[in-house]
Amino acid sequence: MQTIDRLFQAAKQRYDASQPSLAECYEITRACLTKLNTEATLRRFGEFRGAPNLEYWVAEGNGNLSRPYRPEMFISDLAEFERAVVSFQDQMDDDDITDPVTFEKVVYTVVSSFCLCYDVWKPKSRKTPGTFFEVFIGSVCQIRYPQPRFQMTKHIPIVVEVPDADAVDDGALQGNSVSTDLVITNTVTQQGAVIPLKITTRERIVQPFAHQRILDSAYPGRYRSYLTCISEVQRDDKTTTVKQICVPGTVALFQKHLSELSGLYYCDIPQRYARQDFTALIRVTGIANLFDDIDDWLNR
Amino acid sequence: MQTIDRLFQAAKQRYDASQPSLAECYEITRACLTKLNTEATLRRFGEFRGAPNLEYWVAEGNGNLSRPYRPEMFISDLAEFERAVVSFQDQMDDDDITDPVTFEKVVYTVVSSFCLCYDVWKPKSRKTPGTFFEVFIGSVCQIRYPQPRFQMTKHIPIVVEVPDADAVDDGALQGNSVSTDLVITNTVTQQGAVIPLKITTRERIVQPFAHQRILDSAYPGRYRSYLTCISEVQRDDKTTTVKQICVPGTVALFQKHLSELSGLYYCDIPQRYARQDFTALIRVTGIANLFDDIDDWLNR
């Protein structure tokens, strides 16, 4: 894991310095796939019981079992991955996603191969996979939304006025901001697309809604949020099945009474969220549509 | 810990069945204090560097170090605890908190002694102390806000209408609710006091604000929230000092742009939150004032 860790730190450093970092992300994926193929066992775990049933696999090694993944979306073969990356890059360069299946396979493989490695060999570094997801999607956005027309940040500053300003001596109350994972702003219109990135949402689903609500209050009409995730799956070791952890009622409640998100974007869309009663309340679609949706909003 | 665990389960069962459970809570505290006094070392840990500096202690045993606690608020002596409980009960019975210091010492000791035991002997049961905090405060509320004039629940039902209701087959989207820790409703006026209970808030501070906002949207003017906590402290083992983890800017932002909480109630009030620039934005006070504030709102 030292190699992967070192590559990740290097990619993150470049990303944080606003330097191109997509090549570095692919390099990490190559290292992860190589390690998984040679030092772990990729095998069937069990099914998600739905309509239809879905097969999930896991990586096993080092005495650990990884999170479940969909084998037909995960490119474990390195040569096939290289071909898929070429297609992914072409689609990004052409601004035209003609093969969304391959496009989403690349996103799924890049993020999942990293997650599997951390699950197996560094299970205590729980936050690192989420950071890598952010670096990867952010790296793609760097290319698609270039300066100076667009600006990429992680925070939206919001000034909160303090009635008794004299008593403030550290300024902590005065300069504040909404910390999101990624914000892309059209520097001409000042409109912004907020992209909360969560590999899975779990109980943190409230955050993007709360942030959107704060932005609606502080900057009416200026920001929209696009919640971007990989999947919502969990191993159930007792039954060797996979659960899709969904909270449709909670999301519906938030969407109606807290704020409106512009969409939920997944690689492995949870079946419950794909149903028509739910998509009537909130757009739910594949991650391949994320950029086109943001383009529409930002007049790219 | 088997005895404490068994007592806790019994108290929780009674509480969940709406039976009086305060005596059971004290019994748990007696067992915790006895175990701490005989099987752990209660000792100085270090200081919080503030104005003034504050001394914090820890319980040490079983190879573990507990969270930090304020020794002058924690009653480790059993006989002294019994006397304090009598005072606590008298003040509750008289509806008149004449000795808030002792009142808050009892709350602090009941909750902290349980936390310390779990930190030392069952550190993996991370959620149990929070549940006990809820059982204890809920048990006090059962007495102070009796049926039938008042009603105590954990959820506030909110119906979310689903446009395409025919497609729903499990009803998950239709009946929903805001899950809070404790809601006390005046059955005559239908006004309610929401009491989110968190031993410390950490990153979960957004929840009570989001919930209040949803309630403002679904039931304008009917609910107020009273966020109730023990402290916001964390050990810093490197420097053997204690940090008070405060997010004044975030709270100010939420209070202004997300929703308004009616107050923050603490046993060990973080110094940053007690400062006047902050209390100008949101009421911050000792837990002894919680019930009087709720009384005012609910016309008790």
C-alpha cells in the first residue's frame, strides 16, 4: 500500500494546487488493480434481492473482506481498463457522452479499485477513499470547467454579521462559509453548481440539503446542488446478501421541506431510488449525466 | 459491566414502555460510581487552556483512558451523590430550581459516570451512552410533563405527498416523520418542544437545525428546539491538554440561514459559546434552565 499511498498523496497535492491530476488518478487505478489482481481474491459474495436480483463481488485478502461491488461495472483487467480510459477521455474531449456505460465503468472502477484496496489493506483509513473520489471528480471538472470562465472552489463564503462585533477577537464568527466538496462557478453569471461527493450517503444525506437551504437563504437563486455518489450498498454477512441502504422517505421529506437538490447521480443506482414514484420527486440518474446537467445550469 | 448493562436494559425497557424510570437511572449511577471507585483510577488528566483554565480528570482502567470530565461537577462520592439526588428531586417536585449548581451536578454525574464506564470497559458500544442520556432526560420529562396534558414522543409525523401514488407499494414515501430524541407536546395547544439530546454535538450539529427548519416548513410556528448537551471536550494526548471543540461560526451560520434554535443547554458550557458575541446570536445556558424555558413555551 506504500506505493498506492504515495501516488495518492502526490495526486492530492497536485489537485490541491489546481494542477492537472487526472493522469495521476489513472496511475493510482493501475496500481490498485495490479495489487488486487495479484494479492487479493476477487470473488462472488452474494446477491442483492431486488427486481432484478443483482450479483455483487468482494475483494478478499489480508484477513479482510471489502465492500461489495458490481462485477459487470468493475473493470478488473488492466488492458480493458486502458481501452475504457481512452473512450472516457475521448468522450470528455468531445463534450459528448456517446457511450455512458463505458463512461460510468471508468468512474466506478477508478473509485472502487481504490476503495477495495483500502478495505483490504488499510481498513482504518476510513476517510481516504472519500478524498480520492473528490480528487478524481474534481480533476475531471478541472478539464471540463476551465479557468478563467469557470472557477473551482471547496467553500462558498457567507458573511454572518455579529451584533456585538466589538466582543469578537478572533473573527471566527464573522468570516464563515459553507464547506462543500466541490463548487464550480461561472465567473460571468456568478451562478454555481455545488457537487457534494459521497461514495455512499448513509446518515450524512442531510448535509447537502442543509447546505442548499443555507445557499438559498444567503444567495437566492444562485446555486444548485448535484449530489454525486457511487452506490448505497452494504454487506450482510449473516445472510451473504447485499443490502441497498435507502431512505426514500427521508429524501422526499428533505426535498419537500428542507431544500431542493437538482439531482442524485450514481454509478450503481439503488433500485429503490430508480422507481418512478421517487424520481417524480427528485431526478435520479447515472453519473454520466452529471456534466450535461451542470452544463445546462452553468451555460457552459 | 454485566450488572450495569442489565440495569441499563431494564431502565430502557421501562422508559420505552412509558413507565417511570428515574429510580432505575439513579441505580445505574450507583453501580457506575461503585465500579469506577473500586476498579478504575480517577485522576487528573490536564487542563483546558482558556479564561480561566479548567482542570479535567479521566478514569483509567482496563488499558483504556476515558473521556475528560470536570472533577468539581462530578460527584464521585456515593453518599454525596445520594444527598444531591434528594436535592435534585426536591427541586423538580417544587418546580423551583433554587440550587442550579447541585441540579447540574446530578445531571453531569449521572450521564458522565455511565460514559466513563463505557469508555473504560466497553469502548466499542459507542451509541449506548447517548441512549442513556436520552433515557435519563426523558425520565425527568415524564415527571415534569405528565399525561394527559402533555404527550411525549420521539417522532413528529409529516406526510409527504407522492405525486404518482399508484407506483408506491410499500408506503415508505408516504408516512414519514422527523425523528428527534424527545418531543413534548402540549395536547391542548398542540405546541411542541423538541429536545435533541447529544452528549457532544461534533459534526452532528446540523441535524437539530435541519429538523427545526423542516418543522417550520411543515408546521409553521408550532415547534421550538432546545439542543441539550453535556460538553464539547476532547482529550489531546500529545499535549495532555483538553480541547473544547467549538464551531461558533457554523452555529451562527445555521442560526441565521437554516433555522433558529431556542437555545443550547450544557452542563459544562464551552467557553467559546459562553462569550457575549455568541450568546447575542443564540441563547446558551446551563441545563438547569432547560425546563423553565420549555415551561414558558408550552404554557406549563
